[in-house]
Amino acid sequence: MFKRGNFILSLLGAALLFANAAQAETWRMASKMPADSPEGKVFQYFADKVKEHSGGKLEVVVYPNEQLGKTDAVLEQLKLGTVHLYAEGSTYMKKWVPEINWTSAAFMFDDRDHWIRFMETDLVQGWYNKASEEAGISLLGDATSILRGPYRVMVTNRDVKTFDDISMLKLRMHPSKLAVNTWTHLGADVKTLAWTDVYQSIQKGIVESVNSPIALVESMRFHEVAPNIIRHDEYYQSIGFMMNRSKFDALSGDMQNALEKAYFDAGKYSNEVMGRSADESITRMKASGVSFVDIDRAPFVARMKAFYDDMESKGELPDGFLNAVASSR
């Protein structure tokens, strides 16, 4: 027989659950990546950790596959506060501070650790602070902890093993003046094409190669038409968690700490999952006949030094850029 006491306890329990749910704040996080991709898994791991560290008082809902729009649309929503977080390359903040584009200068940094030290310099931090002031968009944590890639490669149907093999190589490039000038200076025959046109363009002989994070080569099936993969570490990449600064400032100290702890945890997790995914992908591709080569970067670095020195002499580099690179070496 149903007892009145049990009924009252049930009502109280339901009321408490409803109250806790009502107290939970929800943040919207936009992403380009599929939920089941290595990056998608890192983003969900972050969301899970936010809920854990906040005791359920703050929840992050991840919207993958550009569900909330493409980059320009999301950046505007981020400014308005209708999107709270955008997980993408922080170079997109060049929209407000063009100097941020130079954080991915090709063949400028000795290794990833050198790049991280450069990113921590007052010069670079000043660029990001300026973007925060002008757009109200800041980075959660830092710009380097969450890996992308985890490194960059060239995928080509030509047998490339040395720097000299780059000469007149038909290379697909995104529409960036700096990137086009960089690879033209290195000797390639650069063609500007959309990312989604690369597979068919290699197949038809329009281009012979493309630069890519290693993590995307297999999913884009580039290795099917260009079975030579060359690791060149063109530049170093990470995923910035761009956020609406006023929304973050409005949170209590505990909730801010929950986000920061979750970001730190996601950074460690990204190092595990990105490296493992890349190794597994390379193993699968090698089994299908793909070759993988670590190319000597020294000739690339030497050739690009003249390129950067020339830009410096013309006043085309950001003030203090070369000094910041040198001081962080």
C-alpha cells in the first residue's frame, strides 16, 4: 500500500532535482570537428570535466560539425555571448589583431618547445590581450596546451625525400598571401584551391601535393591519390578555446576554476589521444602501401631566413617579432 510519507519524500526528491537542474548554468561550445574525431573526443572530455569540477553547477554542451555556423558566424556569436566557447586555431583572432597570424610562421621555430616559449613572450601575450580588449574574446588557459595535428606533413604523389625535391612541386595552398609567398619562396609551384577540392585535384593532376595535419590525412583519403607522406613540421599548431570574456568574468571564482581545471585536464588528454591516433593512422596507411619520411628541415629553415630577413628590412614584420623568436630560442 502506498504510504503518504513515501509520497512526500518523492516530491521532495523531485523538487531537489529540479532545483539543482535550475541552478546549473549551460555554456555552448562550437566546433568544426565531428564528435567521434580525436579532437571531438577531447572537446567532450573537457565538457565532462567541467561538469565534474563544478559539481554539476556548470555544464558545457558541445556542438560539433559546424552546427552553430562557420568560423565568421561563430566568432560573431562569440562576441555577442550566444556562443560561450569556440574550439579552433587561435590564429582566427587575427580578425582583430593581424599580428596573431605570425604565431604560425613557417620554418621559424626550432621545435614545438621553442614555439611554446615564443607564445609565452610578452609580445605574443600582448597581441592576445589586445584582441580581448577589442573584441571581448579571450583564451581559456593558454594557446598551446591542446594539440592539433599533432604535427604537420606534406602528402604528395611525387617521391619527395629532400628539400631539392620541392622544386616546382605543384602544391595546393589555402588563400593566404603569406602561405603562398612562403612556399613560392621555397620553390614550389603553388595553386590556391579549396580544401574539399584537394582529393580530386590530385587525382586529375592539377596539383601533386598538399600540406596537412597528420590527423586529417586518412580521414580526407589523401593517401589514396598521394601515397608519400613527408613530415616537415612546417609550423606548430594547437586548438585555442576562445571564449566570451564578459561571460567568464560573470562566473563565480569556483566556476572559473572549474573551467580552467577542465582545460588543463583536456590538455593532458589531448597529448595522449592525438599521439595515439596519429600512430594508429600511420600504421594503417603504411599497411596499404604508403611511405612515411622525416625530411631534413635545415634547408627549409635556411631558405626561409632570407625570406624573413627581407621582410624585416622592408618593415613588413611585426615590431619585435624576430627578437621574440630569438630570445625564446
